[in-house]
Amino acid sequence: MTPRWSVLLPALVVGLWALAALAAPWLPLAPDRIDLPRILAPPSPAAWLGCDDLGRPVLDRLLVGARTALLVGFGVVAVSALVGTLIGAVAGYVGGWVDLVLVRVIDVFLAFPGILLAIALAGILGPGLGNVVIALSVVGWVGYARLARAQILSLKQRDHVLAARALGAGPVRILARHLLPLALAPLIVEATFGVAGAVIAEAGLSFLGLGVQPPAASWGSMIRDGVGYMLVAPHLVLGPGLAILLVVLAINLLGDALRDRLDVRGARGAEPG
Amino acid sequence: MAIGVIPEPSPGWPLSGISEPLLEVCDLTVRVVRPEGTAAVVAGLDFRIARGETLALLGESGCGKSMTALALMRLLPPAVVAVTGQVRLAGADLLRLPERAMRRVRGGQVAMIFQEPQTALNPVLTVGAQVAEAVRRHTGRHGARAVRERVVELLGEVGIPAPRERLGDYPHQLSGGMKQRVVIAMALAGRPQLLIADEPTTALDVTIQAEILALIVGLQRRHAMALLLITHDLGIVAETADRLAVMYAGRLVEEAPCAAFFAGPAHPYGRRLLASRPSLDRRAAAPAGIPGRVPPPGASVVGCRFAERCDLAAPACRSAEPAWHPVAAGHRVRCHRWAEADPPPADAAARRPRPAGETEVLLRVDGLVVHFPIRRGLLGREAGRVRAVDGVSLTLHPGRTLALVGESGCGKTTVGRALVRLVAPTAGALWYRGRDLARLGGRELRALRKDLQIVFQDPYGAMNPRLRVGDIVGEGLRTMGLASGRAARCRVAELLEQVGLAAEDARRWPHAFSGGQRQRIGIARALAPEPRLIVCDEPTSALDVSVQAQILGLLARLQRERAIAYLFISHDLSVVAQMADEVAVMYLGRIVERGTVDEVLDRPRHPYTRALLSAVPVVEVAARRPAIRLAGERPSPARPPAGCRFHPRCPEALAVCGRTDPPEVCLGGRHWVSCLRAG
């Protein structure tokens, strides 16, 4: 088969991002080394992406910031997808008043503008990586819950679930074995897009000063620091800005490709697992 | 036969007594373009239809009959499909017409009716608008008044009562039968010379099917249209067609006048098909079936495509594809060995012994009621109730089959599910071993589930596609703690072999199996906990006749070996005649008549039972009954009529029937009926 560039290129970008994030602690980087003579120095062989307003190398900070973005992106998705799927699945399967209550809770969360709620939460909890993950997860689980509930509602009418009940399977077994595995495909696609959303949200919170605290590096806080010097030293904003753009675009392209692959209507034909 | 050359007239061809053909199909081949190359799903078809004649194209699913119809209309996507050959309609080759001219042919000279009236109509346009569109397109009438008059005329012609009032209705306001009538009206708008009907009644209930078939045949006679009827049902062919062409795996294998075919099919496939068909009069006979499965569409087969499943096959059949052999005038067959007689049936003990007399009672259903609340509004207040099952009493005996018969929406599936407690009964009792299943819950119910199992209709939806066959079949063993690990695997292998699959199949995924094989997996799953009762909910209605016969045979064998009781839910009286010891006929949540098979089918007393029986298409001319037409539509189970529920449609209703609920009356033996006129 011919190589599909629309998949290979984004995969390469995401791969590099993950590699940088995971390998950052072992690389000879000096993200916090202040070098006053080199304040706002443009890109040069010594510092490929130039230096920032304290003379710190932008490339080193970018690579360390990748780690923050990755931790937040995957952390938020892991927590919110897990919690959301569980709540949605229970609501859909149990039904009755449990469903009624959970759906109302979901509606209340959806009624808030998500990022505002996250800002408020991050403000209350105080800055820090862990608190950013918590704030974004509190906002993020709702989408997974709604999707999981809809999936379970349509799947639980299928005859194979009735057959499992007739064979004496209990509710936990039916959910875990006969419903969730079939509901997973759209949730995985949603989670992929969720990583991109979380990366942007983290950058936003950091831009507002609610994310990781200085001197730790984050793409959002790098942009905030660079905004004041945009006309004199545009490389301060361009570096992290392009990093966010590339990563988010790549993840979304991969998500699209994944959806095309998984979204085969009717599980008849698709070879599972 | 060389491609692109008009075939030499072979012996027995052209058919004597037939005037100039309206449609002449020569060497029609449909190839599906796949990544690995093209595959012929319809191979070298040739047939003719004379003006005013009905030709039935008979075949099982996947044989290419629908593909043929779509190819004639040039409705197949050219990117996916290559069509070659010739299709001459009154001289013009349809395959070579420019698309503009072809658009005039579709709906004009040739019209088509599809299987699903539900999807053939646009749900957001009124019925009047949809028929009017067809009228404007094909008659050149444009005045609003003239079009409207023609639409009313057409709707009246297809038997829609008060057509003028129906113009503004949307499709969802009409029943399935009415929708199919609208589709037919649209097809008639262009005054077609040829009507192609692709399984026009398969999605409909049997009484509606009889009406629609009568309508199509009547219209065909009145307008002297030719009819190409595509179907899998031999009974429909026998009742409506002049000639038939049998298709198997993309090829025509036999072409004959109907009378000649039903008197003695020449091709072994036709003979087996006829033997597989259950009949109202062939009671308790072990069905024959055809072993094996149809080669998948487009498979490349050397020699005769039926050879693998044919008990007459000789070495020559596997090396050379047979050419047409003339049998008689107008009757030809593609078989080397058509003149050979059938070997005697292997299973001489064809008749299943019927247990006689009273036996112990396994399960007694007493006044079962299942209502589903209709909830509306924010707080889900109950706004009404669907009375799916409204007072049903039945008795099941070990080793016997009770058939529950009725049309869609009568509540038969709900009775089956309530019996195995998959839906909770609203009222009534289910007595099993001295305990009332309806009152059991939790652990006690779970312990009894072992004895009560169910087999579903749709072999695709009934299994988890993410589990391997071994896990599907072994599910019950594990959940009930009957066996685990190695013991469970051995038991699964044993079960698979009992239902005619291989032990190695346990490691495969369900999608690798055909519909019939999946139904075997479903039966193995139900058998695993060694149940005493199995509810079979339309287990064969999604299957082809030849496969249906295999599954019915399997069910009968398992019952003989293990004395399992079946509640056999079906809409097909022919299947019921073959499988059941006792029959209960259901209408709108109630049982209207019950008794032994012979009592109910030979001496039906309830007018509804009689109407159902009269609607079953029958192959034997002598056995046909005059059709009893039921007035109106089945009422909604949310608002059942007062008195006898059948009285608004009953041809024999008295005034009192609308006031009094008829009690169940014994007519002698085990024959009970709920009809005021039966006393």
C-alpha cells in the first residue's frame, strides 16, 4: 500500500513530541540558566531558537514545556475519560432515577462554559500541574459521560445482552464484557480529540498564569512571557505557538484517521481487537 | 458463449406460444470491482419476458437476484460495478442508452417496487407530493388540478380507502401495507410496460402479503404489464407467476413454466429447495434441507456451482460447467445429470413420533399480563400503557413444542421474554416446579435461569461481536459456575459438535460464520446449561429456506434426544405445522385459539385463524384456500378495542362482539377458542 502522508506526518509530529517530553529529563538541557548578556538574542548556532527575556534558551524551554503539555494532555484525558465513561455507562445501563439524576448533573456541567469553570477551579485550587489536571478533568468528563450513556442505551437493547441475562450474567459482567467493549470505539476517538483540547486548555491556563509556576516551563507561559516583546523578538512567541499548532493539528488529523478506521457501521464486518 | 455475441437459439428456445418478447436479456454479467480484482456476482444471465407475462426470479439470499434487477434498471454505481451483456426492452438496448434517455425509461417503461416500503418513501414529504412527483415526471401533466386528480385515481386504484383524505399524510402515519400500496401507486404513475418487484412482500405480515400480491397481480392483468417478480418464496411463485427462472450463486440454473416446475423440477437444487419448504400439510416430517452453504457471491467456481451440495454430483460436474439442456418445451436446465432420479433419502425415519396423551406439566402460564408504560413529560408521568400481553394462559410439557403464532405486534415475543423473565410480568403467574417465577427475584431467579433459555431471531445481533465463539457458547457455563477452565472448553467443543459445527470453531470470531451457522452457535449457547425449556423466538425467519430446514431439523433432533420443551414463536404457519405439537394463535395481546396442531390447522374455528391460514401461499393448487380479507388495520395495543379485540376486522362479527369480551370455550379435546360465535 502507498504510504498515507496524512497519517504518517502527524504520527511523526506526535512521536517527536512524546519523545521530547519523555526524554527531557535526560537531555543536557538548561532551561533555567539565566544568561543576562543574551537577553532576547535571536536564533543562532548556540541557541537555535534564540533566548528569552532572561537570556534562557527558548529551545530548551520548549522541550521541557513539551513534557508539561504531554502530562496534562494525557493526564486530563485519562482521568476524565475513565470517570466519564463509568458514570455514563452506569447511567445508561441502570436507567430509572439514577439515570435521571446523572443526566441532570451532566446538563448542569454542560450549561457552564467549560474553560471559565476550569479557570475558576484553577484559581480556587491554586497553581500547579496537578491542580490543572484536576480543573480540566472536572470540566472534561461530561462529554465522555454523555457519549458513553448514548452508546450503552442503544447497545443494551441488543439481543446478545438479553442472551447474557438469560444465562445468568450479573450487571457488572454485562457492562464490562458485553457493553463497554462495543461502546469503546467512539470513546477512543473522542479521547484522541480530547488530548488536543487539553493541550490547548493547559496552554490557555498557563497563559493566564494559572498553570505551572515559574521558573518551570510551559508553552502557554512562554507565550505570555514573550507577548511583551513580540515586535522586538518574535521568536519568543513563534516557537511555542508553532509547537502548539503542530501538536494540536497532528493529533486532530490522527483522530480523524482513527475515526474513519473505527467508525464502520455495524460491528458485523470489523475484526475485533 | 462468447461475450457480446447474441447467443444461438438453443433447443427448447425460444419458448413456444410466447409472442414477441418485451424484455430480452442476453449474457448479462455484473462484476463487482474489488481491490483484489473483479468478481462476477451475476454471470451470463439470459431470459425473456413477453408482454403481460409474469416471470419469477427465484433464489436465496446472495444469489444475485436483486443485483440483476438493479442492473436492468442501471441503478448500480458504475464505479463499483461493471455490467456487460445486453438488456433489450422493446428493441432498445438499455445498457447502451444515454443516461438522459435511461431516466425516461426508469419509472416510465419500467418501474420498480422495493422490499422495504419504509425506506422507499421519503419521510419528510407527504404521500400526495411523492406520487404527484412521479405523475409529473412521467405523464407530462403539469396543471396542479390534473396532477391531483391523477394522484387520487392512482391511490384509489391501489386500494387506499378515501384517497383524497390521504394526500396530506406522511409515510409514518400509514401502516406497512399502506406504504407498499403508495409505492405501487408511484410505480404505476408512468404506466410502465414492465414492473420489477423485488421481494415486494417480504417485510409484511402474511395477511397483508396476500392482499398486496393480489393487488399486484390484479393490476398486472388490468394494465397488461409484464411482471418480473423477484422472490425467495416458492409459495408466492406458485400463486402468482407464469414462468420461473431459478438462480443459484449468480447463474440461472433452470427455467420452466410454473406448472412444469412444481410438477417436477429438473435441477437438483430446485428439487432440494422444494423438499426443504415446510408445508401446512407436511406435519411433523423431518425437513430435508440442503447440506453445505452457497459459494460466497463472486467466488470463482470451476464446474457446476451446486456440485458441492448436490447428491447427484459426478466428476464431470466438478470439471465442466453444464450448458443448457432442454427438458421440454419452454423448460431448460443447466445440469449434466438432470435426467437422473434422486437417491432415496438417507433418513428414512422422516416422521417424528408425536408424544400422545397427557404428560406432566413443565410450566404453566396463568393469566400473564405485560404492560409497558408510556411515559411523557419531565417527570416521566405515565400517560398510557401498551398492553403487549393482556391475559395469556398456556401450558408447556417436557419434550413437546408449543407454537405461538401471530403477526407482528401481537405480543408473542413479549410472552416469550416474560417466560424466561427477561421482561417482568405486570400480573399473572408462571408456575414452574411448584414456584411462581413471576414472583422470584435475585438469587433464586438466577438459580432457575439454568432451566430456561432462549434462541433469538437475528443471528447477527444475538452475539457479542467482540467475543470468540468459544466464549459465547461457554458464557452460561461460567456465569452459572457449571464448569470452568478445561472442563468448560471440553463442554463447548462437545456442544459445537452437537449443533453441527467443528470443535475448532471455538477459536473463531462470530463474523466468520453464515447466518445459519450463527443460529447454530446461538442454539449451542442456549443448550450449554442443559435447559428444560427453550423459547425459540422466530429462530429461522432470518434464514433461507434450505438453511431453515437444517435448523428446524437440528431443533427437532435435540428435542428428541433431551426431552426439551420448546415455546416456538413464529409468524409462519407452515413452519409451525412442521414443528409444533400444539398451537396457540395470538392477536393483540390475547390468545384467540389454541389446541393441537391438527385441531387448529385442520378445523380452525376463530375467524382470525382462518384468515391467517387462508393467506399462507401454497404450492399445491388443490390445497389453496380462498383468501379471507380482513378489513382495516390492526389497532394499536395501546388502545385495544372494547369487547372482542378482533371484532372491528372480523368478517363474521355480530353486534354483541363489540360489547362482550368472549370467554374461552372448549370445542372438545384440547381445542379452545375465544369467540362468541363458536358456542
